[in-house]
Amino acid sequence: MRLAYSYKITNNLNSRFYIGVRGCRKNTDIFGDDYWGSGKLIRRAINKKGKENFTKEMLFIFSSLEEALLWEKDTVTEHFMNENILCYNLWPGGNGGSGSGKRNGRYGKHASVEEKRKARAAKLGKLRPDIRDDNNPAKRPAVRAKISSFHKGKPKSEEVKGRISISQKKRYENGAIVWNKGKKGVQKRLFGQNNSMSRTNRARRAKAVL
């Protein structure tokens, strides 16, 4: 009998996770199976951070791969991925890796220049109603709260600060308006009407605001 199991891989550095299923060959020790998923993001994360920073746990054991795929289809849904911002999964479950490799109908085929042009023209300028306005996962209160808590308290590295600085400078070079350019009394509104705060305290306050 060929067994299968579902598993969860967790990134111990940031709590992101991946859920999948695995079908094992006959006589395979599923408890010692050194399989770490086939998802694009989870593989990239493991290669970058190292397997030692990830934990794999077995969730359920099934009598067949078909049964495991049915469980995955009911568990890893579009709604599940939208509500779990830390999820590495890119596609709904139940299709055995979303048709990757030789299971994909376009395996080994390359799109021609004309096919690429037609695909681009078909999508160019069209809006995505499924992810606009209230349908945008990033605008849901629960998702926004998760994003906020994920970034809260994490200082930006000097490299990130440098990229932000370069990006802002390019915006201003391209015509973006500096929010306080030409406005009088900005310092008074920020630091008090009398503007008597010392230079040191003013600098401290500015850092606190940032």
C-alpha cells in the first residue's frame, strides 16, 4: 500500500510557512522522508536561509496520494492563502504541485515572440476586478493588521534606507512635490509654537517621529 502524508514547513526566522502533501513509494519510511516541498517560494527561502532555519512537521497520514490531494484541495484554498499573509503557497492545493515539471502541458515549450506580444496586448490596460477595492487582500483589516505586526519593531538596515533614499530622490527628480516645500511654520507645528526646543531635543523628536 502506498501511503501519503501532509506536512507543514515553518521558517523559524519569520514564522512564514508552507503546506503540502507527499506521496511515498512502497517501503519508504515516511517519518524519515527528507522532502522539503516543491513550491517556488519555499524552495527559494530554504536555499537562501539554509535548511537548519526551517522546521518540518507531519500533519496527517493518508492511505493514498489521491486522499491526500483531496485534503490539500479543501485546506489550501484561495481564501486560506488570502487570509494567511505569511503563507508561502502560491497556488490552491489538490493538483499535485500545480502541474509542475512534466505534468505541465507546456513543459519543454517556449512562447514565441508573437505569443508573448499577444498575451501582453490581451492584458495591457485591463483592470483586475478580483483584486481591486474591497477584493484587494492587502486592504482587508485583518491582513493589514498582520502586515503591520510583521514589520513593527524591525529596524531598517542601512542598505534598505539607501534604497529608499535613492527611490525618493528619483521621485523628486521626476516631478514629485516635496510635502513641506515652501510651507512656513512647519517646525512650529511639529515642535511647538515657541520653537524654543534645543537642537539636540529637536533631533531626538525627529527620530522619534520617523
